[in-house]
Amino acid sequence: MRVLTPASIHPPFARYSHGVELPQGSRVAFCSGQLGIGLDGAVPEDVTAQTRLCFRAIAAILGEAGMTLRDLVRVNAYVTDAEFLGGYMKARDEFVGDPPPASTLMIVKGLARPEFKVEVEAIAARAV
């Protein structure tokens, strides 16, 4: 992917790219929003632990497509409170490579169940 960061706009506030361009003919995979729940149904209390589960789930989905987290081009994340922003970003940075994908992070009123603090959806692409 080619990172799009025009000098004519404010630089990113964190580790993300303003935009990305994919090579013509790239394969694309879309991941639904993933929640911080383990295979056993356990939901950690900590937002950082929940975020790690989200990215591990996305990695597994991408693996089914023959891709990895290095192929991420876009990440959308939702947290239920501003106090969770730092924990989310800490865990995200453990999984997101360089260059970082385009990204949006929103604070929302709630998710599918009250114990969920974060949800992450992603788009990945790989040149063919």
C-alpha cells in the first residue's frame, strides 16, 4: 500500500495513516467488528486485554484469506468511554505494523453487551 499523508493537512494525531492507496488488482478482505471475547466465552474486564482479543480474532480471519495483520489497510474501532482510548491504542500498536493503516476511533454509547468495552473492524488487502 502507498500511504497518503498530504503536507497540506494536519499530520495524524496518533499512529495511523490519513489514507492508503492499494495497487491495482489487490485482493481485499473485510472483517466484521470483533469483540473482546475468548473462544471459551470469557470477556476480560480490562480494555487492553479485550483489544488484544479483537486483534487476535482479526488475525485469525485474515489467516483464512491467506493474509496477516501486515495487510491491514483500514481499522475502525469503537470504545464505550474516553478513558479506554489509551488502553485501546496501547494494544492496537502491538498488532499494527508500519506503515500503519488508515484508522478511525470513535467513542460510542454502548456495544452488543454491557461488558464489551471495545469493538474493532478491519479491511486488509494484498497485491496479487
